[in-house]
Amino acid sequence: MSVRSVDSRLALGLFLAAACMAAPAAADDFYAGRTISVIVDGGGAYETYARILAQHLPKYIPGRPAIIVQEMPGAAGVRAANYLYNIAPRDGTVIAGLHGAVLTAPLLNPNAAVFNVARFSWIGNVTRDTYVGYVWHTSPVQSLEEARSKQLVLGGTSVGGNGIDMAIVARDVFGLRIKIVSGYKTSAETKIALERGEIDGTFANLWTSLKQTDWLAKSLVRVIVQHGSQKHPELPGTPLFRDLARDDAERQMLDVLGVREEITRPYLAPPEIPAERLEVLRRGFDATLGDPAYLADMQHQRLEVEAPSSGEDLTAVVDRIAKTPPAVVQRLVTLFNNYRDAP
């Protein structure tokens, strides 16, 4: 996080904090004495981000409600998104901090995603992040190139989760010798499986999540690939998964999946919450991300806060995803359906 980005966001935060002080009295009356629940998909870095946000967000919401974090793991955030869309109260007292995969789930996993992303009340996105693939130090495969000639056993949650989706593309589009083990409930369970020797590695795991472990310092894992459109400054020598693409169609496929890197940690509320409460949540969220105490806590936890997005920005991304060429979407859906149908 650069000094310039911290200074500019601090100034923005102070401005937005002042704006929050002038919020409508109706919003003041509503949140006073109430509790906001933040739903996350399991533990790990997603929960850490949410808990730090929950510590600082109340001061920027008129009425200073209490905020609690609740876990609802399953299907890379799709279970929580289904709850938010179909069951949660639509009054601004329940929000969620989920995976960016939720934005593409209705396109790529329509049988599981019982929601319309365009109808969610988008609050904001905390940060961009880099997804990486890594292997355990005892794995027979220690580079992406070696996976062309040696079997690499990769684990993850399910179709719709970055790890499994990228493993399917690596195997069925790019021809790498990969055995896929799905069914772990969370990325934390996948890490435990790696320690136990059940799998050799995992694809599309968050760089910040990996840095929260001591695995890199102890040389227990080796990062062999990074996803997204550009290399992370800390990983200049690690190849990009996107460079395996051989034509525009394959690059478009990866661009659809790459939305999950652009919008790594989105926060959202159910559809149709009152407009004035959505405005309070959005501006409170923006102000929190510029709070020096919040930024200090994030740095202490070695969590990235880069290129955050407003709720309005997220809404624009959702509109863009909806315009993805149908042929590109269908190719991805066919790939993932074939994996689910495999014995």
C-alpha cells in the first residue's frame, strides 16, 4: 500500500465521514440500538477482513449500530448469496462480504445460484487481490511447466470456486496433467488437506490468504502460477496463467473468470433495501476504507487494501459482466458441467 494511496484515501475518508454526519434523520433513527450482521463464506482472510471492517464501520453509520460477523460456508459464497437474496430481511440489517465468484455464478453455475446479481444492493469492494496457485514442498510437480508431463493433484471447494474452475480450465483447455479433488468446504480445509498430503497443491488461492500463514517463510510451499491480467510486484518471476491462452477466445474465457480478481472482496445487501439505508451503508463503507485506524489494522494483519470500489462501481461491473459474449459463457458452462457429470 503506497504512501500516496493511503494519503489520498485518508482525505477521501475524512470527507465521506463528514457526509455521513449529515445523513437523514430517518437513517439515524433506524440504526440506533440495532445490530448489523455481516455474513462471510467461512474463515480465513475473508473473515479477517470482515472482522476488521466490523470494528471500524459503526463510527461511520448514524446511530452506531453493533456489527457481528457470521459464517455461512458453501459453494464459494453461493450459499450465502442465495440466503441474502431469498431469505435475509431487506431492511439493511444483514449484509455479506463474499467472493468475487458470486458476480459470475449465475452465468457459470446457474443451477446453484438462485439469484440475480443485478438486483443485489452493492455496497463496495474492499480490494483487488492476486490469486495464485502453489504446491507443497514435497509435490512431484514444482513448476507449471512440469505439470505438462507429471500428474499434479489439485484440491478446492466446488465448481464455482476459483480453485476448481481454474483447475478445470488448466486440464481441459490447456492440457495440463491435473487430477482434481473437490468437496472441501472452505479454503481453510483445502490448506489442511495440503498439510496432510491428500493433495499436492491448489490453484486460485488468494495471495493475502497465503501470506497469513508461515508457509512461505518456512519454504513449505512454492508458488507456481498467478492468475489475473498482470503480475503482482512481489511475484515478478512467477508465470501468468493467462499466458497459456493461445487465442482471443481463450483469453476471453479467462477475462470472465478474472472478474473475481478485479472484485475480490465485494460487500452487498439484499435486493430492495430502502434507498436511504443503502446510501448510508455505501458512504459509511467508503469512509471506513479511508480511516487511518482501519488502514493500520489492515497493515498489521498483512492484508491488502488496493484499488477499492464503490457500490456504484460494482453496479457498473455487474452490467459489464451481463454483456459477456454468449459463446464464451457457453464454453465455460459446458466445461464445468462436464466436470460435474464426470464419474
